[in-house]
Amino acid sequence: MLRYTSNAKRKEMTLGKVEDLSLADARIKAALQMKQLREGLDLLVAKRRAENGSIICVDDLFNDWHEGNVKRLKHHHIPFRVYTKEIAPVIGQMKPAAVTGRDIRQVLRNIADSNRPAVANDALMYCKQLFNHGIKLDIISYNPAFAFSVNDAGGIEKSRDRALTTDELAFIFKKFREESDSFTRDNYLACALLVLLGVRKGELTEARWSEFDLEEKVWYLPQERSKSRVAIDIPLPDLAIQWLNELKVRAFGSDYVFPNRRASKAPHMGSDTLNRAISKLFGREPGRAVQPENKMGDLEHFTVHDLRRTCRSLLASLGVPGHVAERCLNHSIKGVEGIYNRHDYFDERREALELLAAKLAPLI
């Protein structure tokens, strides 16, 4: 045992067991410990820190940081995916204190060279948060990503305003049908439902059949799966019921409306499936040296989320009042009206979506 005084208090700590540590070695170890004490470090605090010092490399630091994200963030899988795919291959096995600005720049350049500016911005944000966590734990004294801005990554992101016209909708669904060998029927019906119902991609592709009452024509979207964290009852037009009945057959007993057709950890359609399938028709396929042929001609590229914006634009063109259209998209009504008006406009939303279905039926 080593007995010592710290902050006017008498303390003691174990140096080792007699059978494992000779008296001569114990004296050497005690001398080293007393040197730390003279430098102002409490020996018991230092011992506890050493026992908890399992963070050796950046991967360890990320695991410690991400443990808090799991409890704090609803979509904690996003920083996990960005770190695993983009950041870890460059700096994951390095000691946190050894990472420099040049290493951060290499992470950002690798992503920017693959033409993914939004991912580059996300990677920079996560690097800053990750190394700030290291500073909190007193593992590093500075943040190597601190001096970088979005201009060093993917640039300032502009809000998208892409909404497809009725002519464009007719064109893309015609192309979807013509390219059915690569653009599957599941993908087709998912895109059709997204335009008609205006829901978010994940809300649809991860939906379970238990959420639907096809007899009452209602989809009960639960709070835990709603991005707005608000449960909502979604009225289903007859056209949507027709598509869902087909999907029920195609699901072949699965709990999910869009079951995963490949061996995967996720039992439902993947989060990137639709966007990748659409981009492939535009001649864009990440990770391939030889890109596929562009089947969409001069049509401006669009994403899955643009289909949601298209739904909102079509509702406006049909004369649907703004507050009803906003509730169709499960947006909260802003301002004083949103605070005092708790009416959910279910009947009005059903009427609006039936109008939209009538407009979309000949196009899709």
C-alpha cells in the first residue's frame, strides 16, 4: 500500500499484491506515483482514469460518442453510417491525438471527389462533434476539424424546390414501366403512393401491415415512426387501396408492406433503394467505373423527396386550402392557429386525396 496526503486528507492506494510485486519494484512504483502527486495529480483519480482509459483509437472514441447518440437521437443510424463508410477508413485506427487537419481534409476530399456534397458536409459536422467529445473527456486538447467550414466540404447547401409537372409524372411512370427489368414493381408502387399520399419515404417503406385498415381505408401512422413525432390517421383513396391490395399479394405473408427482397439485416425495403433505382435510370450509379445508359433523356434529375413536394404542389393546383394540404403532409400548422386549432381535418384530407387520386389515375 502507498499512503499519501492530498488536499490535507490522508489517503492510500494499492500498488499490487505481494505475490505479484516485489518490495524493490513496489518502491520504484511508489516513487513514480509520488512524482505524479508532486505534479498536482491525485493518484486515485489517475488510477480510475487509467482503468477507464479504453479509448485508444478514433474508432473507440466514436463508439463512446455514439453510445450517447443512441439515447439522444431518433435517427442515430445516420452518423453511424457516415462514420463507418466515410470517416473510419481514413482515421479510424489512428490515435485521436495523432489526427491532424490534413487527415480531416483527406476525409472530405474523398467524399467530394465522389460528387456527394451533402455527405461531405455531414461528415465534417460529425468530425467536429466527435473530436469535441474527445476534448470533453480530456483525451485531446484541440479539435483537428475546428478550422474547417462547409466551403471546405460540400459547400453551402441550397434548399431543393424541384416539383414534377403532370407531363413529367406521366413521362417518368411510363419510363418506370418500360424499364421494369431494373425498376421493379415494388419501386413503381412505392413512388406512386408517395406522390398520392405525400408521406415521407421512410414512413412508407418501413410500414407494417398492422398499421393499415384496408376495410376502413385508413393508415394509422404511429408516433414513433413519424418524423414529426406526431401520430396521424391517413385517409386512403380507392386508388391507394387498389395498389395496397396488390402489394399485399406481393408481400406474401410478410409483416412489411415493402419487404426486403435481398438478404439483409433490414426486413423492409432499404433506405437508399428508391433513390438508387431512380438515379440508375438517369445513368448514375455510385461505385461503378462504367455508368449505365441514361434512359430519362433531357429530364431534370429528381429525388424521392421531390415526389412529396410534387404532391403538395398538385394539392395546391387542385384548390385544396393550405392548412388542409399541410396536414396531408403531416406538417404542423404554424403560429397561433396551430396552437389553438387541434382539428385534424380528416374528412377534408380524405376529400383532397380523392381529388388528387382522380388527377393521378390517368398519369400513373
